Amino acid sequence: MEKKKISIWTVLKVVFLTFMVLITLYPFIFMVSASLSDKLSVMRNEIILWPKGLNFEAYKFVFRDRRIFRAYENTIIYVVLGTAISMTVTTLGAYGLSKKNRLVFFKFFNLLIVITMFFGGGMIPKYLVVKELKLLDTIWAVVLPSAISAWNVIVMRTFFMEFPEEIEQSGFIDGLNDLGVLYYLVLPTSGAILATMSLFNAVGYWNSFMEPFLYLQDQKKLPLQVILRSIVIQGSSLENQYVSVDTPVVEESLKYATIIVSVIPIMTIYPFTQKYFMKGVMVGSLKG
Amino acid sequence: MSNTNILPKTGMGRFLKRLNDSKYLLIMILPMLTFFILFNYLPMYGIIIAFKQYSPFKGFFDSPWVGFKHFQTFFAYQHAWRLIRNTFLLSFYSLIWGFPAPIIFALILNEVKNERGKKLVQTVTYMPHFISTVVVVSMITMFLSPSTGIVNKLVEALGYKKINFMINPGWFRPIYIASGIWQGVGWGSIIYLAALSNIDPTLYASAMIDGANKLQRIIHISIPCIAPTIITLLILRTGNLMSVGFEKAFLLQGTATYETSDVIQTFVYRQGMRAGNMSYATAIGLFNSVINLCFLVSANYISRRVNETSLW
């Protein structure tokens, strides 16, 4: 029955999926176009899809803004440092926990971690702990409190449990200890999970707003997300710039350019890791 | 490993042997445990200040005990009910509108035979998941702006008066929920697509022989097969009905919309971080987490009784 004839089903399906794609992409296309258009077209609200009077003035302004530039640097430092710490500690911990028959007090350690998924101290006690640890207003306040999540540990542990025991035993016979087995035998076959977890961690740090917002005072240490909020949501102007009648760009273009600049790194990286994270997410969701 | 045949006789000896066998494992989990203790368990211990009158000068230990005073203050607060209602309704409506969306999307996407097209749709719709809350709220603020926003341009073109979305309490929930769906529908569908791909294709083949059309196949095969996944996720979501995250509500709200937008977590922030009432704020936060826990435990209990599906 359903051969070459285009059924109403197919039409509905295609219309629906096209709608989904467009509604996801359109806001970004619009922002890019508005940030690349000339002043007059933006002010007259003429931008609908493509840029009018293509120019890169807005981006020149954004990149010349010291505050944004510094925030960009800070964000990169937080992402790299945070992801490195998070991956190291999570990988080691998850591997240790995956040996449930050998690890002493396994049940206790496991419970210790699972509890944190359902109950926490809350915003204020956590702030006070960060303060008592003398971390306030340092890089570590942004990097450390969110470095380890129970969820990530459990996903990774589940992945490591799949590792064949015979290979592990052969490693012991060759004189490796657990650390050696992890480093030489397990990690080389764990590319998918490592890539997924690193991506999730990096995106998490890139996007993190609450930690820097609560724990940082020093303007010079603020990351991109906090700066973005004050520029776009709260409407403070860009530094050293007086967007007036004479400047070649309008404020909207600048704001859109700032948003675009802050999402570009993520949007260019995630499609390449998609095949890994699909695998990684499956491991976590099906067994978790 | 070489002396495994010499089994220690006593319980103590056996324990020491196990300890020795897992010494490297213990070293490996030590850093992780330190993190959990510092940033999860110390804050939990810090909850005691909910029952004290915390003062930064006296510290955790020397601040005087006040019992349930802060909880009483909260329940006597004129807007306490509003906070509880807003928190609950915001996640309740998000659940009602947002929960079915990824399921429907997955069911339709699963019908696509063209692998490349399917992959493209997936890649595109996952994108918003990776965008930060700040960016999403920035986009909302820009698009809905009464003076320059593209949405108001459309509203005007349709012959209506411009709407000042961001300061109108009636618009807060629709904006919060719609943007939540926009951000989460693609990503949320992954787990259902995985469940759908595990369905035995012969089921569909035999249904076709019996003359079932596409819709019938979806209703009678696809949906029942992914029901366990749906139920598990539904438990998780109902367990979180009182937990509205701080970030998005905070970024999206303004004083003008508190009637609908002020939730427990944003109030905790204002009391604790702005007004400096650390103990009061902690007490409200604790009240919130205890309710959450009750929701989760009861949702899990009900589901275990009814469906024999449970989280633990």
C-alpha cells in the first residue's frame, strides 16, 4: 500500500521535523544577521533573515572591549582547569568504585555518593563552606565546588564495570597495580566515555553562572556568563564605548554580537563529539 | 596475588588481607571522597545554622541556638504561600507541557527512514541543550523587548498593541516553560530514541500483516514498548516537583513579576546573600529540600506499588 505514493503521513512528518529544525535555528540565524547588519537596517527593524548592509563593526567593538576580552580569558582558564581536575578525580574515583567485589566498604562509599544526588546543603551553607575554606574570590571557588558530580561518577563507573576481568587479571600477572591497569589497559579503550564526560564538563564550566556569580567579587575574575548577564540582561553598556549617534553600530547589534561570540566555541565543538556522546549518554541512561 | 592460597584464619586477618588488596583502589577514590565531603557533606552539616542565629563574627559553633524560630518566621511571612505556590506551579506546568514533548518528537523521528536526514534533525535539535541559561535568557530579553524585539514586531504586524512581556506577571510562566521546551525537547528525546531502537522489528512486521496502519503501530507497539522508560523518567520528574533551579528563575524575573516568578530558591538568595539573613535563608532552603525528598520517596513508592518500576 505504502509505496511511491506520498502519504499524508510523510507530509506531516516532514512538516513537523522541518518546523523543529527551523524553530531551533532561526533565533541563531537572526542574531547573526542582526549583528552583521548596518545601523539603519537594525534600527528600522528590517532584519528578518539575512543581514542587510553586511559589516563587522559590531564584532570589532566587542573584541575591543577589555571587559569581554578578560572574561573570555577567564572562562577559558576555568574551563581547562576545571575539566582537567574534574576528569582526573572522576576517572580515578569511578574506576575505584567499579571494583565492587574487591573494594572494602564498597556499600558505604557507594551510599555516600548516591545520597548527594537526592539531598544537599543548599545555597547558603555551601557558600559558607566555600568562605570558610578561604576560596571566595579565587579561581578555586569557580572550579572546585562543581568539579565532581555523583551522576558523572555513576555513569563512568557503569562504563568501567563492562571492562573484561580477564584482561585486568592479565595486567596483574604482568605486574601492574590498579593504577597501571587503569592507565595502560582501561583508558585506551575508553575513548567514548572520556570524550563525552570531558565535553559535558567543559560545557558545564563554560556555561556556569551561579558559582562565579555567588563566589566572585573581583570584576577582573568574572567569566563570560556573568559579564553577558550584565551587558545583555541588565543592559549595562560596553566598556570605553559610547554608543551614540555617531558610532556606526547600534546597541542591539553589539548585544547580539556578544551573545554570538559567547556561544560560538560550544556550537562548533559539540557536533564533532556527537557520535561519542550518543554512546556515552546511552551507557548512562540505560544502566544508571 | 601470589599468596591467595594462604587464607588468613581470623576475621581480622581476612579484613587486613582485603584492605591490602584494595589499597590502590582506596588511594584512587580518596580525592573523590574528599570532594564529596568538602562540597556536599560539609554544607549538609552547615544546615545546623537553620536552627541557630548565625552571625559571621561568632561562626558556625558559637552562634546561639534558636530552635524552629526561622521556620515559624517563614510560615508567618505574608508571601510564604506565594513562594510555595509559584515553585510548585512552575515545575508542575513545565511537567505537563514539557514532559510529552520529547516523547512525541522521538516517536515521529523514529519513523524517519532517511538516516542522514534523521541525523541532521538530531544534531540541530540537540544544540539548545548546550547553550547556557544566561544566553537563553539573553535571547528572550532581546527578542521580547518592547522597543526593538522581533516578537513585538510580529505582534504589531498582526495588528495588536506591543506587549511588555518581561514585566507582565502573566507572561512569566509561558516564557519560562516554552523556552524550557525549546531547550530540552531534542536532548530529552535521546533516551526515548534509544528505547525505540531496541524494539524488535518483527513486531512491526507482524502488525503490518495484520493490517495495522502507522498510527496504530505507534499506539500499540511503540508506546507500550517505551512505557517503562516513560514511567521511570516521570517518577524522577514528579520527585522534583518542588525543586525549581535558582538560575533561570533568577535571570528571567524582575521585581514587577514576583507575583508569579518569585520561587523559593530566588527568595533564599535574596534573604541569604543580599539581606544577610543566612540562618533564615538556610531554614527555607532546608524546608524546600525536605519537601523534595518527600515527593521523590512517595513518587517512587507509588510507582513500585503500581508498576513494579522503581529507582531503588
